[in-house]
Amino acid sequence: MKVAILYICTGKYNQFFSGFYESAQKYFLKDIAEIEYFVFTDNLKLSNEKNVHLFERQCQGFPLDSLFRFDMFVSLSDRLKDFDYCFFFNANMLFVNSVGKEFLPENEGLMAVIHPGFFNKPDARLPYERNSQSTAYIPKEKNKLYKYYMGSLNGGRTDDFLMLAKTCSDNTHNDYDRGIIAQVHDESHLNKYMSTHKCLGLSPAYAYPEGWKLPFTPKIIIRDKVKIDPYFNKGRDFSLKGRIVKGTKILIHMLKWYL
């Protein structure tokens, strides 16, 4: 079995790759699959490992780097077609326990991780796109079981994943050309696609935020970027004003769900 890992790191995010690579080599599909890494980076000296392929990518800034990440995956379609599975991992993820065949969506075709911040939240709290003009819009449906997936880790059988990537790429550009950016960028478009396709929903054990207290045994953690580099602390507002603004936005979003 051949598995492709897709990974993006530019600027300060380059510092995460060596740890991710070493942990994946140790814990991911050990003795099950042959793994190769396809890394989009602005540092073409990032790795000399034979199973690591580097592709030049300059930082576009927030939110374009995440919004248009599907473009990168689509650009490698010809290179990826010989692999059985493809999976995208965020730069600051780290394997901490063995991950085996339970990770593979053998029947569903696609997989994603249920968002650790919303796994136990009511439907009205899920940050689905509420702008009906966006291609990522998800309407409220009676008796529907909603799951909200995080954008940090997803994948599937190669044909299924590339179809997802192509559709999400087209939709993000459709929105952007009309002056629309979905609320949670690429994650909004991912959830829209998963809402109409079969998906293996893995527990937050496979994307466990470092330092959180959740009822899961971590398999893959999301490293606390600020603990590693203070650079990533920019833009965070924990003041009373900041908390009020955030709370107001959440309330407005919840009201939109019922309107």
C-alpha cells in the first residue's frame, strides 16, 4: 500500500516539519504502508530524506494560505494518482501513539477528524457557513445528524480525495471572485463537501490540542505553537473586550441557525 502525506510549511512553520516527519515515521501505518511526503515550502533545503518531495511555495499571508490550499493538492494530481491514499496534515501536528488501519476509510472513501472544540456542542454552535450566497453554505435540515470536522487533517482514497480537493478549489475561487470568503475558510468548504459525501469521522484523539483536557487518549496532537515560538502569539486577544466581542459573534452565529 502506498500513502501520500500532504504538508504545507512556509516561514516560521518550517520549524515543525522535522518533528512531524520523525513522529510519522515512528507511529503512522508502521509496517502497513509505504509513505511519501509532499511538502509545499519556501525552504527547498528543508529535508534530504528520500521519501520527502519539496515543492516551492511562497507565503501568501492570512487567510489566503489556508483558503487556497486545495489548489496545491490539485496541482499534484498526476503525481498522486499512483498512491492508494492521500492525507493532509497541518504543520503543527505530531504523532504520539501508534495509528494503524483504523485511520483508513476503506468503506467510506474519505476521512476527517471531528473538531475537538465542537464534538460536544449543540448544532447551533457549530460554525457552519451561514452566508447563503457562499458555495460553502450549509442549510439547517430537520432530523439531520450534524458533525463538524476540522480542516487540519483530512484525506481518503486518492480518487475520492482529489475529487474533494478539486471541488473545494473550484468553490473557494467561485466565492472569492464574488467577494466572498467563507467564515472558516478552507474548513467551511471541507464541511460543505463532507455534508453530502460519506466520511469516516475520527474522534478528536487524532487531533488533540496540546494542553487540553478531553475524554480521549491522544493519538495525534496539535502542538501549542505559542509554547514553541512566541511569534505565534500575535493577534490573540484575551482581554475583557476581546472576550465580549468573541461571545457576541458566537451569539449572532447561533441566532442565524434558527432564523
